[in-house]
Amino acid sequence: MKGPFARLVVHRDAHITVLDKPPSVPARVLAEHFGRPLATPLDEAASGLVVLGAPAAAAGLGPATWHLGTTGDG
């Protein structure tokens, strides 16, 4: 993948794209750039992980719940 936001991609598969969002870029801009809806609510000014893609239930993957944790929290 090329472009100014390519370096932000942490994970990408057929269902979701996870990005490491810098505080200077609104989440809606990232969603528009990648052509996928925001799957997690996020303060526009915050930095952190952003999940793009259809919620899990809409994609037929189970409950519509996202959990982004650290290693070892299950």
C-alpha cells in the first residue's frame, strides 16, 4: 500500500484495518482515505488505535464488539 497514511497501518485483513492514529489527523479523514467506515468511536483529537471496517456482527463474525488490548490481557 502506498500513500501518506500507509505507515499508520498496524493490521489489515479482509474485514478490518487497524491504524495507529496520530493526534493531528481526524479519524474521519482516515476512514475516508481508506474507504472504510469507522468501527470504533474515537475522539477526533485523540491519538491511538482506530479500527476501520464493518462492525463484527455486520460482517457475520459474531458480536459487534471490538477489544483492543495489550499483550497478555486475553
